[in-house]
Amino acid sequence: TAYLKANHRAEYLAATLTIESTNHDKMSRYIGHVRDSGLEIVPPDVSFSIQDFSVVEGKIRFGFGGIKNLGAGAITSIIESREAEGPFESLFDFARRVDSRKVNRRALEAMVRGGAFDSLHESRASVYATIDSALEWASSEQRDRAVGQENLFGDLTGGQGIEAPQLLEVADWNDRERLSFEKELLGFYVSGHPLGEVQDELNRYTDCKASQAEGREGREVRIGGLLTAMRETRTKRGKRMAFATLEDLEGSFQLVIFSEPYEGHVDLLRDAITGPEGEGPTPLLISGNLEAGD
């Protein structure tokens, strides 16, 4: 009974995430709710994902439709190949079987960065570095099959003693890089969150989260999170100011940073977006007046 209840809740949340997939703030809150409820939300997967969010082994799985740069034709090709020939066994097997006219290099890069090959290979960086080799090998293998020739490598999934090509060995991405790529391609941090390691400090020093802002208009609040975007502009008097977005674990705030605080903190704000050595955003604490907006 407990399993059925948990699975029903997961199915409901997966359907809700699919419905709200175009609303970033609502998605952030629902993803936070999923995690708070004890359910796990995981990246897309070439072996299990469908178009929309789904439930696989009690976990909510990102759908292919949530990956940027992956079109409808590519999604159809992936699913049809999987249904016809079974699960993919490696990056090379995937490149060999899907329609390269629909699943191009850009789409494959997006899938790798979004974590879609995690169940097949441990290192996302190695898979990413091998994309060109895999596409070239698959193209050659497909041409040979088209003219009835036997490929040099034999059958990828069970050749007569001939090993399949191997992934290139490169240094893996660190946590910040991995999560930054997820955010870029999926729109959200899925396999973790950069704020996870400072959540206790945020709870201690902040008094407002994105999900708690309603009804607190006109008050000064302390918020914390990641600065994910900033646009500088000029006032009528020629002074610099900026508009920015700060995201916490439950949503986001739109910031209007007036000229005096902006001039005093512009370097800190810019550095916070990229983080040390470009490794991703650095958490900030910000105080300001909370106003209602559209």
C-alpha cells in the first residue's frame, strides 16, 4: 500500500511538472517540493526517458522534451530505435542506430551535458569528448552497411571478438561544471544544486524565500541564492544600474539594483555570476525592499 501511494504521488507530480514545464518559477517550486517529499528527480536517460516527465522505478525522470536543442524529430528517432532494437548499449551504439539527420552533433552535445548517457558511461566529460569520433565511426559504419560491406569493427553489440571503439579518457567535470551544464540544457539543476552545500547557512541568514514572498510586499527582506543573469543600463543622469535575477532553491527574484549599491558592488556581482575560474555562480546574500510585480 505504501509503495502504491508513493508511486501514485510520483505519477501526479510527474504530470504536474509536464503541465507546468513552460513556467520556470513554478517548475522550480515543484522540483523543490519533489525533493522535500522524499522523491528523487533524475536527469533524462537514453534508456528510459520519453517525451514528457515520467516515473521509472519510483523516480521522476526528466523527459526528452525538456532538453534544449533536441527537436521533435530527434526525439521520435531515439524512441523508435529503442522500441525496435532495445535499449542502447553505448554512445557508439546510439550514434549507429539513430537518424544522424535528426540527431545531429548539437543535439547529442545537449543530451550528454544534460546527463542522458549517465546510465551507459560514468564520465560525462569522456562521452562529450568522444562525440566527434562516435559520429564519424557511425557514419562510416552506416555507409558500409548501405553498400552491403562488412564494417571493419564488426557488429558493435556482439562482434566476433572485435571490440567496439572506446571513449576518450579525459578529466571529468567537477560538480560546478556538471551542474552548470545541466542548468544550461535542462533549465534546472537536477542531479544536485550548487546551493545544497550552503543551505544551512542560507536558512540561518535569510528571512525570505521565493515561495514565501507573497504578503511581504513593502518590507525589507534578506534573500540568498545564485545570480543567474544581470543586465546593466544607464539612468537618465547617466549613472549605471542593473536588472538581475537571483535564484534560490524554491524559485527566483527579479532584482532592480539602483546606481549607488550597484557602483559599490558591481565587481562582486559580476564575479558571482561566473564564480572562481569560470566554475559557475557563487552564492550571494542580498537585502532589499520587496515589491510586488507582474
